[in-house]
Amino acid sequence: MELVLAHSPDADDAYMFYGIASGAVKSRFAFREFLADIETLNKLAVGGARLDLTALSAAALGFTDRYYVLRVGASMGYGYGPVVVAGPRSGEVRLVAVPGRYTTAALLLKLAMPDVKTVEVPFDKIIDAVAAGVVDAGILIHEGQITYGRLGLRKVIDLGEWWLREKGLPTPLGVDAVRKELGLDAAEELKGLLSESIKYAEAHREEALRYASKFSRGLPLDDVARFVDMYVNEYTKDMGKRGEEAVRELLSEAKRRGLVELGEAEFV
């Protein structure tokens, strides 16, 4: 049986899927890999495209109920997350560049700073937009979270810090999900494969990091390791009750404020 396996071309996702991508983790499934930025994957999932096993923003679950959420493979921070940054001499923050409507970063911004206006900008152009003064500020995801200070930008707010203060929960940024049409048994099986893939990467850390560095947009290997360790953590291996609670709280709070359509998710 051939399945579409989709994830973003980023170091943390590449590290998690290394065991599968390298062929070290065997399966009865054949996989066709599809790599795209997370907002593209969100739009495809919400729009009804066929993504069998895919990375998604937790916020995108507020717009589609076609997926089981795996308890394995989540990207969660505890007291850290997407960072809103501005130029060193910028004034009041009124217009913020976000990496996509369905991203958790954009949703957290709406929860934390409901009065700002947003404009969608590809994630890899947000630093340029902020530096050029095109926008007052921008949300950084991926590697930008650890490199913005080197570029002369200043932190306005860390949305993961804000979420922890407000909710006392980890920040539920990304999840891996399985299309419900495949059935619950297949979802359980794919969860097991992803768990094996993560364990393989941990057991072969150096080669997994070298593989992940190909997706880091030129980041030095030490920074790749730092970024991977931020988002491949205990919640990735098993989000547990706290992780589930974080996703549920994000969706229910957003639904209460009219920011998403759905306030629940189904976990496997």
C-alpha cells in the first residue's frame, strides 16, 4: 500500500523522519515523500487534498476534522515558541507579518495581541520584511527563532513564554496526523513507525543531524542540533496528557474567541 508522507523541509521534521527516509525503519507501506512548507501542508489538508501521514500546525486542526492527531511527533516548546521580532529602532507594533493563516504562530499572536493587524508573508521572507521596515514586526518560526539577535532584531514577545504564563502548558505548535479514511488501525501502525523513526534518529544522532542539516538553510551544525533539541523533545516521543491538554486548550480558547471553526481534536 502506497501512502503520501508529507512534512516540511525543516531540520526538526527531517530528524524525526530520518529513520523512515533512510530505509532503516521497515514497513509494509511504501511512501511517496512530499515536502512543502508548513502553511502549504495546512492549506492542502484543510482543502481536502490527499496527505496520508502529514505534519500540520496544531491551529489547522481548528479547520478540518479529517485527521487523527498522533500522540507521537508533536513539536512543542515549554516556555518558548515562535518569536515576534522588530527592528532595533521600531516604534509601536501595529502590522505584523505572519507565516500563514493556519499556522499556530499566527493563532497565538491573535490570542496574545488581538489588536494588531496581520499580513501573510512566506516564513523565509519575514526577517527581510522586518529588516526593511515593510512591516512593524514579524513572527519567526524555524531557525529564525535562534538567529534573529545576530541580525540586529529585537524580541517583542516570545509567544511560547506568553502561553506558559497564561495557561501553564507546553506550546502546541505542530503535530503529525493521519487521514481518518485510512482507519484507526492504520493510524496506530503509522504512529508506531514514526516512534521507531524518532528512536532511530536518537540512536544515530550524528548521522541524523547531518541529514537534518541539509534542511536547515545553511545553519551551522551546532545550531542545527540546538534547534532540533528545542522541538524534538519529550513531547515529541509522547505528548502525554499535558500535550493533549495543550492542543485542546488552544483549540477551545480559539473557538471561544471565534478564531477557528472547530474546538476539538481526536487523538491516537
